[in-house]
Amino acid sequence: LILHEVGALALDDQYRLHAWIERAQGRAHGTHIVSTSEASLLPRVHAGVFLDTLYYRLNTVYIDISA
């Protein structure tokens, strides 16, 4: 599953995505989630506009490709 621009998700959508991931855990063996965001998510977490629980769920491997 590839999620593009998760940083642009509204809070309601973030809650729904997090709930879906929690429900799918253990049932979707072999399913991997790759998420992308043009914006750095950690500052958005600190500002309260991105769910910390979703951030930590998605942020398993961080790759910064900015110049």
C-alpha cells in the first residue's frame, strides 16, 4: 500500500487511517505501507496538526532526500 502526501491529510482522515491500520494489524500478513510526504511530519506533530500515534506508526524508516 502506497500513501502519497500523508502530511496533507486532514485530522479526521488521519484518525480514520490510524484506525484502519490498527484494525488491519495482524490480519493483513505481508502487507507493507509506504508513505510519502513533501512536508516534514515531526514539526507538524509538534504543532498538533499531525497525529503523533500515526506518525510513530508510519515512521519506521525515515529517508530524507531533500537537497
